[in-house]
Amino acid sequence: MRSFTNLHVRTQDANAMRALAAKIRTPGLALYVLPDPPWYSLYDEALEADEDTARLWQELTAASRLGRAAAFAVYEDEAMCWGLAGDGRILYRYCEGVEGEPEGARGELPAYLDAAAVAAAQAGEPKTAAVRALAGILGLFPDHAVVGFGDLLELDEESDLPADVWVLEDDAGPEFVLERPLLEEDHAGG
């Protein structure tokens, strides 16, 4: 069963992304950023470990100050939350089977999205398939939306991190790794 949490920001400002990543990272824990302009994907150790949707919405709101932002959280491939934000506010969020979160949609989808396509994607099973479909609708590379901190940590420990990953930890600034792109077969179940 797959569980993961991630954030994605559409922006042209790499320096602002570095600053955001440093700001939202919890001291003592790590955060990975996978740049794939115009999207930047963030994988936060604390956010994934805590499974705290309130913090997920907080970080999504912070990320949206840089541009259009999306967040995905899947728990044991059975429960899911995802949301969209822009200009420092949550525009739309959807949760299914997540304790402490209202079921269904809240807010309004932006006009540039096809509501029927989003509804069909949200209904997808398993939830990793739903997230892949939603990412595709948003123009985000689907493989980046079904990866979590744990997946990148495993690749890091095996010295197989994907191309251009920024690793933010307490001991050093971002580390740049140039090896190969993240492929679907690099993570189990995704």
C-alpha cells in the first residue's frame, strides 16, 4: 500500500523556490525539491511523517504565493486529499476517507479546469491512479505527483537520486545531483 505527500508550485523563479523550501522545512528534518520547470515538486519529511492535513493546507497556501500550487496526500492508497491554491489562498480542496477532513469538495475549481474530468479523476482507484490523472489535468508530470519523501530518501540512500534534486538539510545548503530522470519504475507501486 502506498502513502505519500507532496507539494507542487508552478513558477519561473527558482530562487524564490529555494527560499520557500528553506522556510517550510522543519529544522532537523530534510526536504527534497525536484525542479521540472515550470513546476517544482517539494517532498517534505515532516509533512509526510505527520500526515497532518492542516499543515498540508498551510504549506499549500504558502507555496501559492509564488504561483499556482497543488498538493497531494494519499494514505495507504485508500484515502486521499488534494488541493489547489493561488495568490496565498486555497481555491479548491477535495478529501476522501481522511479522518478529520470533510468528505468531498470544498471551494471552486478554477475555470481553466474541466470539472467533469476532475470529478472522474478524483473517483479513480487506487488513489495513486487518481493522483496521476489529476496531475495530468494540471499539466504536472504524473510520476512526480505519486512520489513521496520516503521514495526519494530510499533513492538517496542508494545513491540513485533523480536528476537535479535539491536536498535541504541542516548541515548544508542545497546539494545538486545530476544523474538521471525519475522514472516510474524507480518507486514501488507508483
